[in-house]
Amino acid sequence: MEVSKNKVIRRIDWITVALTLGLSVFGVICIASATSQGFEEDQPFMAYLGTLFTGNAVKQLIFLALSIALGIAIMFVDYNNIRDFSAIILWVAAGVLVAVRLFGSNQRGLTGWFYFDALGVGIQPAEFCKLAAILVFANEFAKKTEGRSIGIAKFSELWPILWKCGMLAGLVIIQPDFGTAMIYITIAIALLFMAKTSFKVLGPLIGGGLASLPLLWMLLTPEQKNRVYVFLDPTLDPEGAGYNVLRAKSVSSSGGMWGKGLFSKELLTQRNNYLPEEHTDFIFSSTCEAIGFIGALLLTLAYILLIVRLFYLSMRAKDDYGSYIVMGVAFMLLFHFVENVGMNIGIMPVTGIPLPMLSYGGSNLMTTLFGIGLALNVDMRRARNNKLQIR
């Protein structure tokens, strides 16, 4: 039995598409606002408009176009065909992570980038490899739960998942990038619960994880340990590690209820280097200043709606593999959102985790839209059986 492409296209979840594109376009505007000079009343508006979308803003616009193309492309590749290449995807991801550690560019103490000086852009493989991890984990969990009314009941069933997660996360940790590595681990843990893993299996895992925390602390660099101290008390180093945290909280609250307005010359971020990384790590703070508490509340609601929508798509997937893929993407976005917003308002440690679709950066934007394209891919095929093929 065959089904036309038009019939599959009609199953696209336009709510997810609208939320994704809306946040992504708004992100370009926020980057332009955070990195621009304030509008002067005697300045011709068209002349001012021409100065906005330059530098990082125009790069983000190009990244967005590429990301949309990638997201659309993956929607039309049956996700079950990707499953056959899970082993290749795993080892390619591991190989790329090894290569970037050996030959990558060191940026702020992290050897996790391939940087191209001629283009003025860099690629962060650990971002793209999160998608590889989702596909690999989804396949492994699906092999254990498909056709069964119960979840994972034996520790031996988890071994393929544990060593693959450990390998990918470990290769990111040695960059060293603990923040991104935590995303790999969080996705695996979340899928463990979604796979209805027996507590007889989860109990020892949780206990082992807690017991390993002292070892993890020993592996942290002095700078990373200082970030934890500063998270607990930013005033310990107000001119050093605590500087960004204190400034981010100040900028977030300075917008009041309704904000100062995007591109306003009254924005604190218009001052030279008042808030470092105002268009990347701390884009949420700079945006809150512009749109105020009410705007930030609506922005937060948009993210929550997108994540909840993805969980809904996972529940109506036709098979476990597809469901785990969508869950993986949802948990990836959830971790990014909670960590980034949390560190902007001072309730989470600063880890350099970007806010998806708002923070400047091509690697994360392409990863995010590709992941949402995968989720839409699964949902588009929710009513088909395994014998259906797209012409």
C-alpha cells in the first residue's frame, strides 16, 4: 500500500511549526536588539534599520535559513529508515568528538570547536552529536520495550545504553564541557523513566550516581568549581566569576513590568560590555530588560507550549522508537530552557548552555530545528504502518 507525499504533508503539526518559527524569528530580533546601538530620534529610520541586521544578527539570519532547510529535509526521510544506521551514527559521532578534541580550536578553555577564520564562524560538534545520542538511545530503548507490556526489568538490558551514553558524554567531558555532557546524561535518564524501567534497576543506578558525585567534583577544573561557589554566593567574586551573574540579574529586573522596548537606547545592554555575552549565554536577561516581566512571561509560555506539544506528539507516535525520538528532543529542549533561564536569574550555575532559538549560534540553532524536524517526521507518519512507503 502506498501513500502520497501530499497526504503525509497534511499531517504536519502546524502548531509546533508556528511556535518554532516564531521563537526563531524573535531570536534574531532579540540578538539585533542586544547588539545594536539605540535609536536616536533625529536619525532616519531606514538608515537605522539598515544598521540593525549586521554582524551577529545577519549571521543568525543565515543560520536560521540553513536550519529551516535542514529541518524540512529531515521531515521527508522516513525515520524508521534512519534506525538501520544507528551503529554508524554512534561511531561517526564518537569519531567527530575525538577529532575535535585532538584538532579543534580552544575557545575560552574549551576544545570543542572547529573554527573557520575565513568565515568567522565555528562549528561545535557536541551540539550536533546530541541528535546522534537521541537516535541511538531511542533505538536501544525501543529494542527493549517494543511488543512488551512492561518496561526494562533487568540491569543487563541497560548495559548497551549505559556504555554508549558514557562514551559520548565522556568524550564531551574531556573537552572539558560538563554542561553539554549533562544534556546527554539527562536525555538518557529521562528515557529510562519513560521506558518504565523497574525501580529494582533504577535504585542501584541512582545510588551509584549519587555516590559518584565526589568523584565528579574532583574532575572539575578550578574554574568550574568556582562557578559552583559563585552560584551559591555571587558576591564571593563580584568582579570575577560572579560578575556575569550579578549583572544578568540586574539587567533582567531593570525592565520592570512592561520593559524598556526592543532597540531602546535606555537598555543597559547598549552600554559597552555592561553584560558580557548578552546575545549568547545571557540573551534571556537582555530580552527581559527589553520586553519586561509580562513579555518574559509570554516568552516562557511559548517555550512551555512547544515542549508540552512535543510530549503530546510523542504520545501519539505509532511506535516506541518514534516516541523515544520525540521525547529525546523534548527533554533536550527542556534541559536547555531550565538551565539557561535559571542561570540568567541566578537559580542555576552558569554553564554556557544556550537558550534554544534565542541565543546566537549556528550549531545550537541547526541542532534544535533539525531535532524538531525529526519530531515532526515521527508525527507525520503516526497513522501509517511499516509497509507504507512515500512515493
